[in-house]
Amino acid sequence: MGAKRTNRVRVRIWVAGMGCLALMGAILAYAFTTIQDDVNGIAVPSRWANASFTWVLNNTGTAPSNVDVSDGTNPLPIKTVLANAASTWAAASLNGQQLTNINITNGADVSTLATPQVDCTNVISFNDTNTADFPTGTIALAVVSQDYERTASPDSPGLTYTYIECGNQTVTTTSPSIIYDADIIFNPNSSFSTSTPALSNSYDLPSIATREIGYALGLDESAISHTVMFSGGENQQRTLASDDVIAIGYLYPSSSFSSYLGTLSGQITLANIGGAYAAHVVAIDAVTGNAITDRLTNSDGSYNLYVPPGNYYVLALPLGSDSTHGISYIGDFSGWSCGYDMSAPPCCDTSATECNGATLFPATNFTGQFF
């Protein structure tokens, strides 16, 4: 087995982002993306080995005081909310076609794992009292650990990973980049509601749980405002949009994924430059005008969009240079910018140690491919 490197990705929902929802409305931006690693110069999405994910609840025996399960209309127990959120991803379908094949199960509760830790136990907790885990505005946090086989080919079968930090736990899979630990924690100082609709002055736990489990399964953010994985803030979205369904199906495809979906392919070019790197390419239903899905172009400007049968317009939008000069920019992605530095633009020379004043640690073989 070749050398491996472990990445730890922290993904947050920010309360400050809620203000963006009204401003953005139906503005189109990048859609589904996944957590990924660089394997031999190829950008490879990270998945759970053998399409299997088990989560457990940190249960101290006392219900969290910040979660309403007693008032409102038909409030639900916390574990029921979490199980429903997980099932939403496992049963993801589009127009009656189930596009995903992943086994998500709920294991036995634990009582001593309130904070995120690498132990191959995927804990969901409402009991983390470490204020350092919740910077200002953070209401929920997913912490994802991933590992990849540096010398593997993306199609290489029978890769074996052994985790010393998890009691020498070993797993064999065909994926060259896998997720092996994911913890989700909810801020104990925020109020959550399980009622329908959510109580006023409370965050809607079903929608937030669905989003956070999406992170734990390997998805990154979307900026299509009607998706669960929308990057603009907590949007009370409990139901998966087409972009969410296509995203989770891409990571864990059922047989229907390739038989039902087609692809829109092309290349975006700019005069005197050539291929347009990291342009937003959006598939828009020609009948309804809805944004179905989109991606970012590869380094040569090429793209592939997975879409259900239909007629589509394709819209290309530029990527902003930073958070004030575009709807989205490279820093919106978890660990994808050159050198894994959020302030480094994607044009960096990957052999450099500095880019536009930003120090790059470590340098990587970033390929400019997006998933």
C-alpha cells in the first residue's frame, strides 16, 4: 500500500449567511460539489467505503434543553428527526427513479463522545460544550476525516486502508479516496425546533440535520438557493432538490443513475485565453426555467452535466475572484484552492510556496477538476 495522507475538513453553517437568502433569491451559482482529494494528479471524490455509513447519537440520558420536542405541531423526537434526515439521502430519487445506492444505519447510542474526534465512530451530538468548536455564528458543524491512496489509480480495485487511530481498523474498498470518520455537532447555545413548521426564533432541526448529513456523506456546498446544500445560510429546506439528488447519486450511484440520466457536455472558452477555468455551467430546464444542476468547468473549460430527460439551456457564469467580487469564488470550496489555502486563487503554480502574498501549506498537484 502506498503513502496516505489524512485530511480533516470542517464544514459550517453560518447564521450570518441567512441574510444572503433574500438577496440572492433565484440567482444561479455553482451547484453540487464534493469533498475530494488529489490521487496521482487526478481529482477524486471522497466516498464512504463500500457505500456504507453508520451514525450514532451522543445521548447522556437527558434531552438537550435547546431542542424543542414538546411544543408546536407534531414535534418529533431527536432520533426520529436524524433518522428521517439520513433516509432522505438514502432514498434520493428524481421523477420516480432512485438514483442512489447507499446503506445508512443508526448504531447504538454513546454517552462519552460529545466533541469531534477521530475514532471511526460517526457521532451526532448536541452536548459539545467546548466554545472553541463554535466560532461566532456557527449553529452546526460537520467534521469529516478523509484518506486517500497516493499511489493508486482511480480504477484500482482492492485498496486496503488501516487506521491506527481507530484501533487498527481495516477496510477494503475500490475507492482511492474515502471518508472514514464524520462527526456532526449542534451548538448548545442555539435553539432548534422539530415541529412543522419550526417554532419562531428556532432553527429547523430537520432541514439542518439533512444538510449536515449531506456533508458527512461527502457533499460540499451548493449556491442554488432551493437546494438542501445551499451555501447562503440555513434555509429551512427539508426536501432534496434535483441538484441534491444528482449529487448524492453521483457519489453513490444506483443502476438508474447511468440509465436514467444523460449528460450535457461542452467547453467554455474565452477569446485570446482558451478554456475558461472554473466557470459556472448551469443546466436550465427549457420549459420551466428551473435550474436543475450545474458544475464548475475543468482547467481546460470542459464540463459534463448530469440531467434527466428533457430540453435544456446551458448558462455559463464567471467565478468571482473573492467573496466581494462574485456570487461564489474558490474559497467557498473545502480545501480545493491551490495549496489548500482559502485565500489562494486557482491560478497558482502548485510548485510555489507563496501566491499573491498567501503562504501555501502544503503545495499540491491541484488539477482544476471539479465534481
